[in-house]
Amino acid sequence: MSDRNKQKEKLFHMKRKLGFNFYDVFVLLFCILFAVVCFYPLWYVFVASITPYDEYIKGGLMLWPTTGVDLQYYKAIFSTKSFVNSMGISVSKTALATLLSLLITSSMAYGVSKVHIRGMKVINALVVFNLFFTGGLIPEYMLYMQLGLLHNYWVMVIPSALNITYFIIMRNYFYYSVSVELEEAARIDGCNDIGVFARVVMPLSRPMLAAVGLFIAVINWNDYYSYMMFISNKTRLQPFAWILRRMLTDQSMMNQVRNGAVSIGLQLPPPMALRMATIICAMLPIMCVYPFLQKHFTSGMTLGAVKE
């Protein structure tokens, strides 16, 4: 046996004895390092938002506040009326827009998935056409003006009712994954088309609806474009994403929050710490939703995968 073959055999026996090889160790260490690099900015934002003033102004690498946790930056934020109001606006519009979008998009996708019905292919083509070509901002503005949606809360809810991207995903799911035999059995038992959709198709589509609903909720939560373009003269309708944008770019908003903090007996907070606390407040509501959808989210993410 040659020396090269002996070396290969020795490495093979070493791998069997250890249960891994050095390549596995390298991949594991790289993945851990990459995860830490991705996670630390988020951790830094959180730690900076709870670090006491005296420790924060020293700067440097922050892993955890050594002098204790201080929530003064959150108190400063929520002592400002516009923050509390904007949080309520964002929660309500996100919930309404997500539920409306799931209802409209799923029902239309289910109807269009029935390609044996005359005209459904044409409707599908017209809907998908709008994914690539739109009328533009000026026609959209004029349409909302004719519909009475300008400077109105509902302009942040109704236009997002049909999400074309997720319409395509839902249509394919209903066409390929929902058993026709189950639908026929439900009709034999006396269900009409609406009953089949509500009692058979929707329960079977729960993982898909959970995954898509979460994505739609994130889109609506982070949306401030609708407010900026169609409402901007009404401060009482500001979503939290718009408040976050103002905290990052508008010095007058920052001064308002800092002066409000001083008026309730807090130290004058550093602007960057207030921004960090605002970012955490913007992320936290969506992060709290994830655990409740986790069991459906994992299976919903595999939609469209090759199945054997």
C-alpha cells in the first residue's frame, strides 16, 4: 500500500474516532462567527437603549450595562404624546390591513386557481400584469382623491388589500396542494363554494396563511410611504414607522422628545440613545408575533419546495 493511501486511511480512522473532521470544525466556527457578527448590532441597539446616562456617554464596546438597567430613554419616548398615538395607529392599521389583505388575496387566488372556469386565465393575467406595470404616482393620487381616501386613515389600509406577490403564491398553493377530492366530498355533503373555501380550504392552508400573513404584517408595520404621500398634513395619523424616520432625520422631533424628558425630571438624554430606544420599540411588536406563528411559519416557508 502506498504512503498516500496509508495517509488517507489514517485520516479516515481519525474521523471515525473523533466523529468529525477539521472541515466540520471550520464550518461550525465560521457559522458561529457570522451569527455573532449579524446579531451584535441588534444587541448593541438594545443595550444602548437601557444603559444609564453616565455609562453611555463613555462610549466603547457595550455588552451589558455594568451599573444597572435604566429605562429613562423609554420613559422619555412614551412621555411624548405623538409616540403613544402613533403606536396605536400602527397597531390598528397593521392588524386591519393584514386581515383584509389575507381575506381578499386568498379568496381571489382561490377563485383564479380554478382554471377550468372560463375567464379565470384572463383575470390572472390582468392581475399579474399590475405586478410589472403600474399607472404611477400621479394617477394613483388622483384615484384616491376621487375615492375620498386622501388625508384619510383608510388610505393606509384599503390599497394594500390585494397583494399581487402573495396572490401568485396563494394561487399556486391552492392549485397544486389542495386536494380536489376533499372539495368534491364537501360539496357532496352540502357545502357551496363559499362553504368549501371557509371550511375545507382555509383550515388546510393554515401554515401558508400564517407565513404570508406575517410577511404582510411586516410590510404594513414598516410602511410610512402611504402616510408621507397621501396624508402628511395630519399629525394624529402618523404611524410609528414615520415617527422612527423623524427621530433619525428630523432634529426638531429629537428636540421635542429631549425637552419632554427634561420636563418630567429626567436627565437630558443623548440623541443616539433615544434613537436606539425608538428602534427597539419599532421592532418589538413584530418580534412578539413570531413565537405564536412559529409552528405554522416553518412549514409555510417550504411552500413550493420539491416534494417526493
